[in-house]
Amino acid sequence: MQVLQEGMAKLGLQLEGSQELQFANYIREVYLFNDTYRLVGAEGREFIVKHLLDSLSAVSYFRELLASSPSHVRMCDVGSGAGLPGIPLAIMLRDMPMSLIERSGRRAGFLRNALALCNLDGRLEVIERDLSEVDARFGVVTFRAFHPLTDSIRPVGAILAEGGSVCAYKGRTDSIEEELAAVETLVAEGKGGSVLGWRHTIVPLEVPFLEASRNLCVLQKIAR
């Protein structure tokens, strides 16, 4: 927990009330079931830095985004897997209802158990479906370690509410620009779904103790 606390301090985040226990329970649950469900490819300090602190590096941005969004906005984590970034974000965004979309039955079961142990099951739900089968709409859609934008933008766009934002955790800026150019090509060819295009912003992320470049790619629909 020391690495997590030090990293959160660098991010300007403070643990309040039951949040420290929630993180401790979540970390323990991931370690307990990681080998069985192949949740993440890291343990110990590496897990804290590459997964938890990476997820938490966008908390300040999400707080600003949600503050300017309608009060009834819903958020979802697509391809949630081990609950990343959804569960760490939910612990820090204490009033935000969220859905974790995960098609694997075993991982969905892990998520439900983790939510119960972290006392988040009253505010978060697990949607055990393939993304293409989800019929709900969300004002904020986020994901990390998911498919490239060329593969995900159409199904993700289908669950995005009007005026909503897609927030994708990504790596280097040049790689993001390549993905965005490919998305523009799809749209130009009429393969981008019911949109004329996507406005995008690249938000630099500083992940404590991580040298790799990290960014949040934020996209909004230009509707037909």
C-alpha cells in the first residue's frame, strides 16, 4: 500500500474514510484470483504502478469532465477484465454510478465478488455481455488495454449517449495519431457507424514511477 499511497500523493489524491480499505480488499482479491482468471500480467509494485496508478492518473480529468456533465450522466468501463480502470476510478469518484462491461463469465464473476468486498455493489453493476449486445447508453465510456480504436470505435460509439465522451487510456502520442487517422479513414469510407466524424483531444497523463508515455484520448461524436 505504501507505493500506492506515495503515487496517489504525487497525483494530488488523498484517501478518505473507507477508501484505503477498499483498495486493500481489491488488491488482495486481484492477487488471489490472478492465476486462475489471468486478470493482469503483473504483481506487487509493477501491478500497483502499471495498473492502479495508471488508472488513477486520469481521476482529476474525470472529475472535471463529470462536473461539466449532466447530473444524471452514466459511466461505463468497457472490457473491464480485472476491473481496470473502473474499480479504482469508482473508489475515488465516490458518487459516480458505473457499469463494468465484461463478456467473460468467469471475469464477470470475479468483478461481482470484488464489488461486494469493496462495498461498491450498490453503486456499480456488472454487464456480462459482449459490447455489441449492450443496449444501454452512457455519457462517459472509458477503457484501457482494449482493442485499437479502429476495431472498437463503432461498437463503443453505439453505446455513447448524445454529447458523451469516449476516454481511452493510450500510450505514445504518435501511436494515438496513427489510430485516429485510421478512424478518419473508416468514417470517410462509411464504416464508422452513424457519425460524420470524431472530435478528439489528447490529454497527457503523468503516472508516478512509470517512465512510459501515457495519454488519455478523448473523443466526441460529430453526429449526422
